Amino acid sequence: MPSLRFTSPDITAYSAIEIHMESAKQLIVGALSGKAGAALLRPLMSGRATIFMLHRFHCPEAGVCGHDLGFVRAALEYLRSNKYELVSLRELYDRIAPDAPPVRRAVAFTIDDGYFDHAHVAAPIFSAFDCPVTTFLTTGFLDKQLWFWWDQIEYIFESTRRPSILVTFGPKKLELQVSEPISRAKAADDFTDFCKTLSTEDRRGVVTQLAGAAEVDVPASPPARYAPMTWDAVPPAEKRGMEFGPHTVTHPILAQSSDEQAAAEVAESWDRLQQEATNPVPIFCYPNGQFSDFGGREIEVVRHEGMRGAVSGEPGYFDRDQILRDSDERFRVRRFAFPDDLTDVIQYVSGIERVKQVLRGEA
Ligand SMILES: [Zn+2]
């Protein structure tokens, strides 16, 4: 019991409250995910579906720390045995049509970016549960033109032997303490968050500056743990039930790109994907994916390319009625980050999260 180690009565009390909250959540989830609870939640979930967003998959032999494979299997087992409908993202978009079967207890899985573990680790797991999954590919990454800037940052922070690193950006001075593992991990996270606010050019500049100050040589191509899947891995993954959609060429934040770059990133990634995939999904995925990372201009570009829709990284449900009311909504569909706890998975798919949204006053 970690709370026994605390000496302050306040902290012990707080810890006890935390434990009670956690038990209460499990009780509520347990009650509502049963038969009677499902009947109560059904009207709230009418026309709504859960789309999960995943990233890397645990692969210790390659040094990749990601989604726990046993947990992913347990979640798929739960969804299958509780008769959730596991659908592809494409199928979910088919269900928008007025004469299509209603969306009911539907769950779709998506994976972002196109790392090697998506084809080699994730595809067999989803296939074993006959669960469709859509992977969004950054085509320049598969074409070996780049490796991701956030991986370069992680690599620099892990490789440096300096106790601290100073990076400047305009009047801003970032003094990064990296002598201890905890401060190093926090500095890497803070620096990554800071980079998310910058344009592609500024970000490139500060990452180069970081590497110099950290005295780390960043190789031109990614070390094995950060490698992309190969294009050759795409057809076998498709045979296992994985589908592929476009996720730009170089993964820039589109809202911070010029008109020309934003249009080219969407068009060229879709063209490249159509050359390599047997049956690519005409649904786009915005890099970074918060509502501030794309806007009306990007929606127009994606629509102009003939896409049926696009997904964001903003949390929330796929909402058929909202999509029918507003023609832009199919280009800003929300997804939930895949949790690492079954109680949280149940909370999303059963609609308990919807109850919380209503209580919070969210539409
Ligand atoms: Zn991405």
C-alpha cells in the first residue's frame, strides 16, 4: 500500500479518497456495463460509436515501449465476448448513409504513423480477433525520407552525456536538466510539447540546436527502434485485415504550413498510398490532430482530394447525427486515445463516458 509510506495525515487522507474514487468508478462501470446498465445507456449511445487511436506497440526485442500486447488482447477479448460490433473505419463511414444499418455498440480501431511494429506486431493481434484496424501512414517516413522529430528528441535526450542542455528560441531560454532519469524524461516531454507549438522550420532549427548542445550526432536514418514499416509489409498486413489511410508525407502541423505545403502534403500522401496499397481508405488523419492543428482550409483540401472524411485526435465519439447535420463534421471526427486500463475501455465503449460528457454540459 503506497499510502502507508506517507507521514502527512493530509496526504494519507487524500490517498484514501483516491482509492475510494477508483473503487467507486469500478463499481459504477461494473453496474452500468451489465445488462440493465446497457439498456439505460442505449438511448445516449444511439448513432454513436467509439473510435480508438493507438500508436506504438510493445516490442522489447527492438527496444520499443508501447501498448501492452496482453492488454490489447484482453480488451479485444472483452469486446468480442460482450458482443460489441468491431467495424472498420470505412464501415463506420458507410453507416452514415440514411438507409445503412444503425450504428449500435460499434467500435473501430485506428493506428497512427506507420512504424514497423504496426505491421509486424499489431496486425497479427487484431487479425487473431478478426478485428479490422486502419493504420494511417506518413508516406515520406515509409519512403525513408525522414524520421520523426519526436523520436529524434527522445534519441538525443537518451544519448546525451551532458548534465544540462541550453536551447534558446528568440528571447526564450530553455535550461534542460538531464543528469537524472526522471528530470531527463520530464525535460524531453517538456521540450517535445514546446516543439508542438512551432512551425516546421522553427522546430527543425531548435532540434538541430538541441543536438549540438547535447553533443549528440543524429543519424540521417532512424535507428531500428524508430524505423517505419516497409511498403512490402503493406499487402500482407492488408490480407490480415489491416487497412491503410493517408497521414501526410512529412507529418507537419498543417495549420502552421503554407497553403501550398498543406495541399501537397494531403495530395501526395494520398497518391503515394494509392500506388502501394491494394484498397486504401479515402479517410485522412491530421498530424497531431488537435482542433487547433487544422481548420477550414485543411477540410477543403481533404474534401478536394475526394476523401470521404478525416479523423482528429480530439477525444469524443463518432456521432452520426452530428455528421448528418453539418457536412464538415465528417472531416473532424473524434477519437479516444486507447487507454491502458480495462475499466476505461468499458467506460468509453459502453457510453459511461457519454454520461460524463452530458453531466459536464458537453454537447
Ligand atoms: Zn501522427
